[in-house]
Amino acid sequence: MNKVNPWEYTDLEYPGQLAYLTVSCTTRCNFTCVFCSKKDYPVTDLDYGLLRNALTESLPLGLRKVELTGGEALLYPHFWDVVGYLRENDVMVQLVTNGSLIDREIAGKLADARINVAISLTTLDAGEFTALSGGQGELRIVFEALDHLRAAGYHADRYPMFAIHSLGSRSNFTALPDLRSFAGQNGCGFVLNRAIPVGGLQADNVPFSADLKQFLDQESPDQPAALPFSGDTPCNRLKAGCYIGSDAKIRPCSSIDIEVGDLRQASITNIWRESEILERCRTIEHHLEGSCGACPERSRCYGCRAVAYATWGSLTAPDPGCFRFSEDARFNAQQGGLP
């Protein structure tokens, strides 16, 4: 079991580097997944001119990786234009997709461009899959997409990589071992994403941290989980980059709904350099409160700030989903924090 999520980590060559962008290029989707945070959004495509300018400005700021998501990113009218521009500039591209649009031709094009592909999958039950996708998805098509990617040369641990991205929620928790086994049997990686109580996912569907730790330890008995969600190489999205929404607004992370800028009003260079919130996010380990602030692992972990914000309304609050979370150090949301 790979507790380290290579999809979330980007090496930083110097402090303040804008190494990683997550781009929600469209809200268009052929699924209406019940847990999706964007399923009720109006159909919006990110203006290609604004996106192209933002990517161009990000290159001298140290851009190394871009994750394209949606909605369903393959429905973005300028998807291949974006991919071509990024690869011309030697920027790694990751695609998060439901997999339903990946046929043999698309798999070949993705492989030729050396795009890492993550397919979202939360169950192996065909009926449940269709229900979770809003009645619009067929599990067999996702299985066929995995076959096409593997035939095109995708691997679990070398480029181009493909993986199953699964959500660790209470409703699908018992399915995780089978999903992990399925990924291994099909030659692809397995990434377990923490459930965050935003959008259609309610707080009571977020698993207990002890349950998550037990699952991780059972999957890798020789490497017991030491950190709440990542392993020795943590998610560093908050320190390494930011999120561009289909509305052209900038946020610290795709799961943190705090607007720090708008590409229609300011350049990404100015937003990155002048936003107080982004600046403090880049040094978040120095601002943590409660049990996260007292944790000896805070310099390499700092918890999931999205979970903390969704729970307490503060980016600096402790992560209640961490199995190191202390009830005695419970954060008092009234005391403030960032923001």
C-alpha cells in the first residue's frame, strides 16, 4: 500500500516557488456524482486566454506540474491545446477523470503526451457505481478505460503513470481493500484520498481517523502509518501552489473555498506574490494551532488544511481527521485563526 501520494507532492527547488497548479478547466461533466462538490454549478468553461496567460506567467515562477480536473476535464474544449502548451514547456500534466471518455484513441494520445491519469473509482459494484454517478455511469466502461491505458503503455510506478483515485468515506470504507487489490491486479497505482466534508459529502460520512489508520496499517504491516494521510512525503499543495477554478478565481486548494484573487482582475504573478493568505499558506507550519501546532511532525505534515477549514472555519486549526488529534487540545473556533 503506497501511503505516500506522489500525485499530491511536488519537489520545491527554492522557497516561494509556484511549482504546482490545480486547474478546474470546466464544470461540464457527463456524470452527476452524489458526492461531487460541483454537481450543482452552472456550466462554465475557464476562459482559454486567461488560462494560457496564467500558465505563461507561472513558468518563470517555477511551474513544474499542472493537474487538470473538472467537472470532466476531457470535455473542456481547449483540453488538448492546454496539454500541448504545457508539454512544450516541459511541465508535467496530471489528469483526474471519471474515465468514461477514454477509448483506445484517447488513451494513445494521453500516452503520447506522457500525461499521468488518475481515474476516480469508489466501488466495484456496478449498481452502486451507477447510483453514485447519478445514474449516468457504467462500470464496465471504466474497466475498459483501464484496459486501454494499460495497452497504451501506462504503468503503476513509472511514466506515464495511471492510478485509481478512491475516496475514503464511511459509505465506501469496506470496499477499500477490494479496490486496492483490484488496482494491483490491473497494474495501476492506488491513491486513497481523504474525505473532506464539502459539497455533497457530509461530515458524518467522513471516516474516523482510527479506522483510516487501521486500514493503512493492514495494507502495509511493514510500514505502519506515522502521519495522518500521507507518509514520509506529504501533500504539499498548500506550500507549492494554488488552485484555478473554472470561474477564473484563485484559491489555496480545490477543497478550500477562500478566494484570494481573480485572473480577470489581476495577474497570477501578483496574486501569488501579494496574497497574504497564500504567503502564510507557504509557511503554514509556523502558524498551526491546537494539537497540530504542538505536533512533533508539523514541519513535514501540517495536517490537511482543507479538513481543518471545513471543520473549524480556520486554516490554522488542528486536523480532526488525524489519528494524532487530541481532544484535550481541541481548537476553539471562537479564538480565530487564518483566516
